[in-house]
Amino acid sequence: MGLSNNDVLKKLRYAMNIKDGKMKDIFELGGGNTSLNEVTAYLSKEDDMSFRECTDQNLVYFLDGLITLKRGKKDTTHKTGRVLMPKD
């Protein structure tokens, strides 16, 4: 049995000592629109009345936001990788 998305959020929150308000900001950095109540619901216990499952998309928003927070915005002006040349 693997970790649920909620478990991943909880583990990252405690490992990185992130407060609820900062988690909301991280969701927004990743492109999500999550309220503070939703963040609290994601972090509550499963048997709690306010518990809400974190969807895969919301976890993606959080992880993308965390990367943006730690590394900065992605530079899209510089292209890297292979350049294909047209055949003569």
C-alpha cells in the first residue's frame, strides 16, 4: 500500500516545516487555486469531518509551486537540447 497524496503533503509539510498559509501560497505558485480551508482539510486526519482527499492535479500544483519556490521561475527564453537542422 503506497502513500496517498494527502500523506505526501503531510510528510513534505513536516519535513520542511511549512505553515498552512505558506502551503496555500505554494499551491498558488504552482498554478492552483486552493483556499486555506482546503489546505487544512488536506492535512487533517481521515476520520476528521473536514478531511478532503487531495487530487492528483492539486498535488501537481503543490509540487510545481514548491519547485518554483526553491529554484525560482523557469527561464523559458533560453532553449536547450537538440537542434534539428533541415536536410539539403
